[in-house]
Amino acid sequence: MNLKAFLIGSISSGIAYFLLGWLFYGFLFASFFPPSENENLGIIFLGCLTFAVLVSFVLNYFKKEELLIEGFKIGVVLGFLTSLSSNLFMSSSSNFNVSHAIIDIGITSVCGAIIGMLITFIHSKIK
């Protein structure tokens, strides 16, 4: 595993994912996901960074080819599965809204695809 590509891909994609989250959740779908009073942007950023580390690890460790389509596929699958999992867990302990869950899963899948392609691009440029 290329540690330099892994670290740069993780950090830059974590920042990109945080900004994508602002675009989707804070701007485009703000009516579905209004901000809460106890929202902590630092914790949100750590969540974005954690997801970026997961995608970067999978792409850096398991993929030998740096094709954007591979990053897209892995990113969308990881985004879908992590979002589905977290929405199912949240449904067990809160007021569950199916339409919000579907939108959240879609947003996270799209963000995962973008992050996967960004990480693949970064990994291809850093040898």
C-alpha cells in the first residue's frame, strides 16, 4: 500500500466530502434535513474523514488499476452500504421517515461515487 497516496487521498477526499455534505444537506436538500441545535461541524468533519479513509483504504489496498470507473463503483457501493446500515440503525431508535432515508441513501451513494473517483484520481497521480 502506498502510504503517501493513502494519506493525501484520505485527507483531500475528507475535505471534499465535507463540502459535498454542505452542498447536499445544507443547500440542495435543506428542507428535508434542517440543521439541529446541537450540530457539531467538527464531529461531522470527522465522520466525513472516516468515510474517506475507508474508501481510500479499499481503493489503495485492493485495486491495482487506477480507473475512475473503478473508484466510482467502489465509492457508490460503500456509500450505499454505509448509509443503508446507519439509516437502519437510526430507524430502530428514532422517528423513522422512509422518504428521508431514501434521499439520504441516494445522497451518500452519489457522494461516495464522487469521493471514490477523486481518490482514484489522486492515487493515479501519486506513485
